[in-house]
Amino acid sequence: MAIQVPLSYPYSMTMQSNTINNWEDRIMAPDLTIAEYRVDNNIRHFHLTAAPIKHNILSNLTIEALGYNGSTPGPLIIMKQGQWIYLTVENQMDEPTALHVHGLAKPNPEDGVPEITPSTPSIAPGESYTYKFLCWQSGTFFYHSSQAFQVSQGLIGPFIVLPDSQHTNPYTVPYLDYILLLQQWEIPQPELGKVFPGTYKPNKFDRNPNYFTINGKAFPDTSPIYVRYGQKIRMRFINKSSSAHSMHLHGHDFRITAIDGFSRPGFMSDTINVAAGIRWEVEFWANNPGIWPLNGSKTFHQSNNGETPGGMTSRVIYV
Amino acid sequence: MAIQVPLSYPYSMTMQSNTINNWEDRIMAPDLTIAEYRVDNNIRHFHLTAAPIKHNILSNLTIEALGYNGSTPGPLIIMKQGQWIYLTVENQMDEPTALHVHGLAKPNPEDGVPEITPSTPSIAPGESYTYKFLCWQSGTFFYHSSQAFQVSQGLIGPFIVLPDSQHTNPYTVPYLDYILLLQQWEIPQPELGKVFPGTYKPNKFDRNPNYFTINGKAFPDTSPIYVRYGQKIRMRFINKSSSAHSMHLHGHDFRITAIDGFSRPGFMSDTINVAAGIRWEVEFWANNPGIWPLNGSKTFHQSNNGETPGGMTSRVIYV
Amino acid sequence: MAIQVPLSYPYSMTMQSNTINNWEDRIMAPDLTIAEYRVDNNIRHFHLTAAPIKHNILSNLTIEALGYNGSTPGPLIIMKQGQWIYLTVENQMDEPTALHVHGLAKPNPEDGVPEITPSTPSIAPGESYTYKFLCWQSGTFFYHSSQAFQVSQGLIGPFIVLPDSQHTNPYTVPYLDYILLLQQWEIPQPELGKVFPGTYKPNKFDRNPNYFTINGKAFPDTSPIYVRYGQKIRMRFINKSSSAHSMHLHGHDFRITAIDGFSRPGFMSDTINVAAGIRWEVEFWANNPGIWPLNGSKTFHQSNNGETPGGMTSRVIYV
């Protein structure tokens, strides 16, 4: 098949432009939107609306889920280290919610788990609340509802803080920086073995998952990861699902860059165990042209309800 | 609600008293008892009785389990590096048992797995046996029955060896040292979605767990972890359940202190993947006042049979 | 019982013979065969035939599986760093297949996942294909079918690359080097609690495994790991099953040697979390004579369909 390279692919990037000034432009979020924001002095203002959505995991498989700004995962939030975020969450659901950014320590009233923390509010249906905190730490994080089963129904999204200039060596900036959020779903199907098309409401308890997605899509509907020969590519894996996912890229080895936003110098691997709540940043040199599988290593997770190829699989494609 | 600080909380600890001499007093075992012992020269004598018990996971949910000295987990055993332990196990069950301390290498006859090791005895109903070995290594360990399905019914407990003075820098002693043992239970319930109160016998095969405990209690019945501003707090996580538990503390970052009793200098994380059999020691600075969730990251594990909030969740509370 | 030491055990190995020249002779693959090969200049030629097989997990429990050269796992492939492999795969099944070596980056057409990579062929029933690539990296790898559910039915095997002389310090060569591949199986049984003997076809979806094997055998049918006092023993754990396995050796501590073929200096543990797709190399000093359990730490995994002792358990025996 002909490969359709998306218009957003930054063809013209060269080593010369590889500076920290444009790291934000290098972030790639296949199948996601990037959250719009308004800048006001040193503050980035974002707005997320939590609401019921319909979402296509596959072109013929729709879930009745919960989403932020109409999608699951919600849009990618990009911050710069040293900035403040004003993050407004609007609740258009019929039950209370709150939002927690996992990692990135913040004052107690901004933490967003009212079931545990009395100082942080619950957001009633129809209401909004604005979380305000300093992004003092760079790294890979994620936001999600404080209600466990709103998360398993889709209320989650990626949250990235890029390092400030004092913490960045220009030579460490990746050419491209891919954000990949892993989810699993227990979708009612008559039996295992193939995809039964239609629209379904996932089981929020999620104990027997049968669909596995990267940025909300299952293979073959996952958008590829495009690279060019010679580029250093970063990939950031985010997982809060109830399974660990062993992510593996064929034809390349990973240099571990960071875990939970903390540097991990000196480790190489070809498969990484991305357990619930833990975020891995890895890099690889695009030195082996071709079309390569990127996938979870568990066999059933490579299927759509038992139909292969499918599941938590994408492709790295050299252009 | 008003916070009830337990009388055992060591309010008066200050940096000046932060020496290795009183580390044992700094150990906190919420919801557990600390095993009593008798000292005889360089030997600590302990006595554990294995017997059927009734145990409350929640105030309204009782399990017919197996316990040591009347509880699951059994009492915390505290040793000092360089001491010998004489650990008597009395079997008041109607089937044979034996006791293995996981980690902390010991001579073959003291290992306590008679199903595999001919030199170590099985303890018949009504009989006792005393294991004797040197605690040469400091760190976090646990004891459990040699019978797999006695473990999943409750025969497990924490076992700590504090370092001797030659291996301790006084400045590395934590202010408080919390011991947290993770378990999961498959308790018969009519359906998922809420707690059905009563008394139940857990399914020993434990393949579809629906209750998740820290030191034998599920949220909201987990006793909090009390800290004061400025303290360096150690937490030790112990897991032998058939799931890995991704433990996460809001508002703070972990410095990894040790895994399996072996030092791990140089690693920070905010979420740790505590897999079966592996013990993590982490520390955090209590520098962010409030009431904070400490929990496993898997969504279903944050519930009691699907009712939230619940499950493997506790609170870190600044007093 | 009397211990039967296999004839293949290299009794006469001494420190003096501990050189890189005979590392290949030191590799031990209990319950596996070692793949025969033909040498042609710097090339090792191997031949694997994929076909339906019957395989005994226990002496009284047979599975109708898929195997390479008549067994699951398939035979151990041993390569030396810097050599080329010509690996012929013959398909005697009634469906297409292909073979992927996990890790060990190779050119795109040799990668063996035709469902994703157009440049690598599918092997039709009755046909063969020869993969050719340079083993530039030493370490522990594995080969498996590109079809997820052919893997869960048995099409997997270990693949080792020994370091060349430039990358080997003679003093780092282990006395013995044990290869241990972990699998799990969902075998139809009337109920949990004991082994129901007979011949069964495993469920390829493998979501509720009830049998757990090391090199294709469940305890008590796992062949022991023989060691002598004073030896440094390497063990290599390979897992592609859908569970992580927490491997633990009683009476000894592990020094982590490598993960995914990459050196990991400076880490000790007594239990390692071998997640799907990840290979751990560990070493221990045989300094504590006896008969010791080596097992996964999850309780149900220590059983055969709920009958204990069983499962993913072997014994380290001093001879």
C-alpha cells in the first residue's frame, strides 16, 4: 500500500534547527489532538470539557466512552518547565468529577482527588474548576479523573513538561518526540476470535480486557510513527491501565532517557515493561530503514478480541 | 472529619535523636502488631502460631482466613543485622505447614519448603518447629507458609532486618519507617459494584481478586500514614500477591533506597512497580503539607468489589 | 529420592578450564534440545520445522501444541557474536507462518513479521524460507512465530549469542550457563484443584492460564539445575507469556548480569520480575549446599491447575 505521510510531519528538520527553541514543534501525537492554550505572562491556560463521547477504536468499532474535549485520550497538554498552568475542567457529565495530574508534585488543594483530600474540590455536573500550579519539573505525566471508573471509561490524557533552557543541552533535543498513551478496554462481544462491529459501552471494571489501544486506536487503525534515516527519535509511553504493557520496537534498541520524569542514564533495552502509572521515555537512532512493528509483547494484546494482527501495535515507518 | 493521631506516633522525635540507636522505635506498622520477642544473648526468640482466623478487611466485611498470631498479615518481625533468630512456628491448623523467610539466604535445613527441600521439616498439625538462622543481611523481607494456597489465604507477614552500626550512617536513618504489606483477595460476592457485607471464605486460587489490602485493611479502613513537615519518611512495600501493584504517592517523589535489601543509589520515581516477591524501600521528604492519597495505580484495585473509593489506598496525613 | 545427575553434566570443569573457548560447552538447557548446526566459513546453518506436536508438560498431561523440531520450546539456538546465521524455517502446518528473532536488530527483510513488514515474506504451508543476518550483539534472545496465537500454542524457542573474544574477560565466563524459557498454558480441565490427566488442546487466547512451565515442563517434571559448590552459575530467563513471572531462587542472591543483552553492572536482587518480552541474565555463587526451590513467586503459578507443589518451579541441586 502507498504510505500517506501526514502533512504535519516536519520534513525539513535538520540538525541545524535542532535547538531547544522548537522542541514543542517536534512533539508528535499520532491520533491525538494537541490541546490549544492561551498564554498570559508565564501562564498557559487550558480548557478541558469532560463529557460522554462516542469514539472509534477501529473504523467499525465504536465505544460509548467518556472523553475530554471529545476524545479519549484527551488532548495532549504541553507545558514548559517554570511555567504555571491554569487548567480549567468543565464537567458536562451527570456525575461529579475532578482532575488529577499524576506526578509533578503540587500543593494539596490542586491535587484533584476530593475523595481523599478534603482541600481539593469535587466538580459537580454543570460546573467548572481551574487548577493552578507551577510546572517545576520536566518530564512525562498524565491527567485523569479522580474517579477510578471514569478513567477506565476514557477520562485520561497525556501531559508533558518540556525542560527549560537551563536544564537542556541542545544536543539532547530529539528530532521528533512521540507521545503514546496505552489503554485497554473490556468491550462486550458475543465471543472471542474476531471483531464484532458496532457500538458498545465498555465494562468499566476492565478485568478481562479484549481491546488494546495506543492513543485511542487499535491496529490496523493506529497512525504510524514516521521517522527519517539518521534521526534520534524519542518515544514516551504512558500507561494507567490495569495491565503492564511490554513495549517492543523491532529492528532498534532503546536508550532509556527517563522514568517518571527522572533521568535514567546508562540503560539500554529492546523491550520495556510499562506498568500502571509509570511513564517511560526512550530514544532510538533511526538507523535501520524499513517498516517496523512497535507493539506490546503479550500475545492476546496483539489482537482485537482475538483477531490478529491487531491490538496495541503500531508501525515505525521510514520516509 | 477530625484526624485521630494514634498514641504510638512519636511526636517528640527530632533530628537530634535521629541515631541508629532508636531505629527500631521509629518503625511504624499501621494496622499490624509488632511481634513480641525475648532476647537471649545475641538471639531474638519469636513465636508464631498458624491458625484459622476471622479478620476484618472492612468494618463490615469479614474473611475466614488463615493467620499468624490471630491476624493477616501476621505480626511484624524486627531483627537487627548480626543477630540470630529463633523463630518457633506452632501449627494449630488441620493440615501441615512450614515457614519460609523470603530472601535472606540461610542454610538449607532452615529454609522451610519441605515440598522441595528434604532437609527442612514439615510441621504437622499440633506440632511446632523452631527455625534458627543468622540475620547477616539488613533489608526488607517477609515470611510465609511454604504451601502456596495457605499464603493466598493469609499466612504471610513482614520481616525486617535493621542494619548494624557498621552499616549505618546516622544521617541515613529515617525519621519514621513505615511497613506496608500488600495483599489481594477473591471474596465471594453476588456481583460486582458494591460491598456485600458479611463473612466469607476467600477463594484460595485468587485468580480474579476483588479486594485489595494494605496491612490487611482496604480503604477507607486503612490506618493513615502520619508524618510531620520536614521529616524524611521511609516506606517499605512488600508484595507476594499474584498481581504487581504500582504504588504511587501524590504530592511527593520517591527516592529508591533499596530493592530486595540491596541498595539502589541514584534513582527517583513517583510510582513503583512492586511485583510479586519483590520488596521496595523508598523515602520521601515530607515537604508538602496536606492529606495525600497513597495507592495502587490500577483502577479496579482502587475499589472494594467495584465500589470506590476503596481498595489498596491509604492516606499520608501531615500532623 | 536418589538424585540422577544427567550424563551431560560437566563434572570435570575447573577454574583452569574456565575460558571463553568452551563457553558453548557450558550451556545447559534442561528439558530442551540444543539445535544442531552446520558451520560454513563464518556462518552457522540451522533448520527449524514448525509443525503440530504432542508434548508432555507432565508425565500424565499431554498438549496438542505447535512446535519447532518436535518440541515446545523449540531447540536452543547458540550463536557466537560476529557470526552470520542462516536460519531455515520449514512450515509443516496448514497455515502460514514466519519467524521473528526478538531483539538483535537485523535488516527489515529478515525481521519475519509479514503482517506488518511488507519486505519480509510469509511462509506458506509446505514451504521454507531462510533468514540470514549477522549476530552483531551478544546476549539472550528468543525466536517465535510472527502469528501471536501460534506463539501461545508453542512456537517459540531460545536464541543465545555468546560474546566474541574481544568482548569477553575470561574471568567473567560462568561455570555453567542455564537457559530457562517460561511459558503458561490455558488447558481445558473440568475444574480447578488437581491435574486431570489426558491429552488436551490449549486455548490459544491464554487469558486464564492454569499450567506454568520452565522449558516446557511443570514441576515436579522440571529437570533440576545441577551445580557444584564454588561455581558461579548464570541463569537466563526468557518470557513472552502474557504474565510477568517473578523468579526467585532460595538460599542465594542474584547479581544482575544483563537485561535484553545489555550489561547491568551493580545490581543485586533475590527476585526478578521477568515481564513479557524481556530477558534477564543473572548469576549466583553456588556457596550454600542443598536442594533449593527456584520458582515464580505468584501462588497460583506454583500449582498445576491448583494442585501443589507444581507449576513454574524447579530445583537447584548441589552435586
